[in-house]
Amino acid sequence: MKKTIHYFLVALLVTAMLGLGACSKKTEKLPYTITCDETELMDGCERAYLTDLVLGVVDSADIVDGILCFKGEVDTAFFAMVTFDNNPWLGWYVYVEPGEMQLHDVMVFAEGTEINNDLELWMEELMEIYSEEGTIEYTTDVYWNENTNGIVRGFMVTTLMDVLPFAKLDTMISQLPPEVMNNRYIAKFLKEFEQRRSAQPGNKFADLPLTTLDGEAVKLSDYVGKGDVVLVDFWASWCGPCRRAIASMQALLPQHKNLKVLGVAVSDEAPDTRDAMEAMNITWPVICDTTNNAITTYGISGIPFLMLIDRDGTILATNISEEELETLLVEKGI
């Protein structure tokens, strides 16, 4: 059971796309050790790797008599992961800084230094309330106020990128210290976050260069902002949730005859899109985003991505579920 939980925690962090590189100023090099004696977990593994999430693999070590030990010196702390040669599901995250760090069963992070301990504690808090609707924001507020360390706060922001509301994240980001905001990973996140700003309700839609299924150049503005309320569905033929969302929209349309739908196929091939349209009996127009313009412009991190655009081109809602869409259509009288 413990091993299952450990693997689940690691998988959660990977899908959360964590990224925190060096945030402390360069100082003299000081020693660190990272040890693990979880013999059962490492069974069958012969070698482990310490991977800086900015620079890649920076060290490797043999597992001798069931013991793993990395030794080195660091002048700029960095965020890394320990992985193993014969077990792709086993791994720990480590904020590598001076001191002694240990890797233990069911823990996602190393322990032994203040920052690693705080990161692990936050992950435990998150896991406790992960399936409890309505509690993530409250728990985040409590832990945010209790932990003013910039590294921990940066980790929290990055972890919850796809969980918390945009306005909430905006406030949290404004409270990050400059050295964290300038970190290469955090800076990348902030760029993506700013892209999402253009997709927030109340803004005019950002135009996109797209193509028809026949390869002819078109723009998003050829279809929206021309007097109709348009639901833009960013989807792909290979995406199961996209297909389920399309089925829901098809059931919804007869009740909302003033609503138009436009499909934008992303990361897909035109023949596959055609086949999917035929299989699902899609009757609305579908155009293609072959260069991922929508992803970079609107900061789309997953599909389906539904955007409701008003008659004048103002965004009414973005990244909403089919249930939220139906409620909004009723409220707006569309």
C-alpha cells in the first residue's frame, strides 16, 4: 500500500509539470548528501541519477548493498529529481542545497533540510484535500500565510497552475519575491500565465492565423465577432474527453438555436479530423491550428478547451465545462 501511494504521489507531480530551478544567490560551495536505504523500493535497480530540472543529469551513483548515496558540493541550490535505471515509476524530488537529505518511502520529496521538509509538508496537505471539493483554496491560503519562503511559495503556484482560479493565482504571483519570479522555470510559468490573461472573460478575443481542412489560410476573426454568439471548441480527434464534450454540445444545440459552434482542431492531422467529424456527425465548421497558435496565444494547457465569445467578439467564458456552459447559456438567454 505504501509503495502504491508513493508511486501515485510521484505521478501527480509529473503531471503537474513542476519546475523550480535555482533561486538562491551564488555563494561558496558547500557539501550536500542525498541518501536512500529503501531496499525494497530499490529492488532490481543498480544505478540512480540526479537530474537538475534545468541542466539535466548532473550526477549518478551505484546502489551498493541496498544503499544509495549522492555526495557533492553546491553553491546555487537547484530543484532536481532522483530516478532509477530499472524502475521508471520510482523517484523523489529534491531541492538540492547544503545539508544532509534522505529519501524515504511514501514521501515525494527528500527530508532533512528546511525547504525540503516544507515542500513535503505542503504536498501532504495537498494530497489530504485533493479530492475534497472546495477546500483547495482554503488550505492554500492557510499554508501560504504560514510559509513565506519564496521557494515553497513558487512551488505552490506552479503546482496549482491548473487548479486555482486565474484571479487567485494572479494575487499569489504578485506576492512572489523578485528572485523567484526571475527564476527560469517560474519565468516560463509567468509567460504562460500572461498568455492565459488574454483568454479571460471581458477581453476581446485574440485573432489567430488558422487553415481550413483543405489547407487554405483563414483567421479566427472570419468566424467570430460578426454578430453571433460562438462557442469555440479547441479539440483533437485523438482526445477522448473532446469526443465526449462534442456529444454533450450536440445534445445542447437544439435548445439554444442562437448559438453557433466552431471547432478548432489542434495538434491533429486533417485526415484524422475529417474521419472524426464523419464518425461523430459534426455539422458545424471545423478549422485547423497546425502550428499550435491557439496554445501559445491563449495559454491552453489541455483540451477540450471551450471559449464562449459574444456577438461583438468579447469573451464571455473560457475553459468551461459542458455543465457550466449550459448554465451560462440559460443565464444569458442565448
